[in-house]
Amino acid sequence: MIDAVIFDLDGVLVDTEQVWDEVRETLVRERGGRWHDRAQADMMGMSSAEWSRYLHDELGLTEPPEELNRLVVERMQRRYRDGLPMFDGAAEAVRRLAERWPLGLASSSNRPLIDLALRKLGVAELFRVTVSSEEVERGKPAPDVYLEAALRLEVSPDRCAAVEDSANGIRSAKASGMLVIAIPNAHFPPDDEVLELADDRLESLAKLRPKAVAGSGSSRPGR
């Protein structure tokens, strides 16, 4: 039985994975760093502490990681305020599930960006808890952010469903022991091997309905 649903944010509710990529790549190139084709995939799911160290250590930016974190978040906030790219049906999907289950959010985004995005989506009040990976020890694919969300919801992880889009997000939710519903990211799709870890796969948020979530849970061993 599912007692709570925990959403990812970037790539699930807001179409922002490529915005992160653009902002960080622009910063690296402006400041004479060494951007490369693997950088986006490497940083997807990292906590802010992890990706800011990556910008410094791996991509050659000279500013301290804390300053790089601040610069990126400021630029992301401006982009969100200018026009947050939202997936069609995101708010409606949240509202549908909130009618049946308490909701959490487990995101790699920084706290100010989580709060801003949920306000602009108009669903902030529907989430009982929200957790940023900057508030836990390790970012995705480690399970920390999902485990913390379940802890704050006071629900056992194995009675939670997680909604994810990315390879590291799917790995994170799976490692936490949750049921994993994958809605693959069109810009950065997980490979088939990772998608096999998910308990169910949906084409879009339009398919994310209480019946689909409950049906995925009933197919798991021991349920």
C-alpha cells in the first residue's frame, strides 16, 4: 500500500534540466573554465555543494565553490522569474494526487529555487514537506534526499511512491526502497538499463493519476 507520494522537481514538474545546463555552461565559458560534453550528465542530481565543487575542481573555475553556488542560483532565479518553463499538466497532476495522499518533494535544487518554482506553479501549499539535497549529506544517486522526505512525512520509505525523470533520480529513489514511477526526461533520457529499475514507466504527467500509482504499488513483491 502507498501512504505518500514524493515528487522530484526539475524534469518532472518544471522543464528546467536544460536551464541548469545552459546557466552553468555559460558561467564556465565566461570565466575561462573547461566545459566538456560530460559535464551536464555528471552534475545531474548532484547537491549544490557537489556541483559547485565540480565547477571548481573539474571545470577549472577559480572562485570558491560557495561563490559559484551563489552565482548560479542568482542566475537561475532570474530565469525563473522571467518565465519558469512548466510541463503541461504539472499543477493538475499534483492536485490529483494531493486529493488522495500526503505529498513530499525531494529535489536537487537549492531551497530558494524549490520555493520559487512551487509558488509559480501554484502548488506550494499542497506539499506537506519539501527537501533540498543541500539539506542532506549526499545528492542523488544516493538515497539521502528521499529518505529525509519520508522521515519528515513520517512514512516508511517502502510505503512511498517516488516520481522521477532522470537516471540519477531513479537510482536515488530505488536505493531508498520506494516504489519508483519514471516519466523519462525528453532532453536527457535515462538509458534502458536504468529505466528497468523503475516499477512503472509513464509517458507523461497526464498519465500520473491515483489509479496508476496504486496499480504500480500492487505489483511489487510483498504488497
